[in-house]
Amino acid sequence: MFARSIHKENTAPGARPAPLASRICQVPGCSRNVPQNHLMCLEHWNELPAGMQADVVSSLKRWYSGDATIRPYMVARLVAIVFVARLHGEDVTTLEAKREKALADLLAEGKEIAPQ
């Protein structure tokens, strides 16, 4: 007979939890797998200034809670990706165009934008 942990009462001995879905880091040129709920790999995330990390996280939380549309998150996300891609010498022309479009859409909604 085996003892079951209270934290695993619905699992058989030796059963493993299902793996989280993964995807590729969103920074151009990076091929690392990251969990589905991460924007980029840890190495690239750690290259972001703390304020930029906070913008991404807070805008995502506001969207999840229903306090904002997805656009502030999309702007913060694109700003972060462009920042890291530039550090690594990647061509960011397309990303910058997407960022500018997202900024214009956000301004058209009449939302305030944090300084970049």
C-alpha cells in the first residue's frame, strides 16, 4: 500500500502532470522553447529594464481583469520585443511598424500611453 499526498489525491503513483504547452520565444532570431504563457525566454526577459517588464505584466493583468482592452498589452509587448531584438542586432523594421500601428490604434481609443 502506498500513502498519497493530499496534494496529489487524484493521481496514481508515478503519474506525471501533463506538460504545459510551449512555443518559441517571441524575440526574432531566438529559437528557445518557452511556456505558452511566457512572452520570451528567461535570458531575453532578464535583458529588459524593470520598468518595461512591469509595463508588460501590468497591462496583461489589466486586460485579464477586464479593466482594459488588449491594445495596451500589445503595445507593451511590441516595445519589449523591439528593445531586446535591437540589443541583438536583429532587423526590427516590421516590428516597429506593428508597434506604431498598435500605438496609433491605442491613441485612437483615447487611451493614455506610458512613456517609452
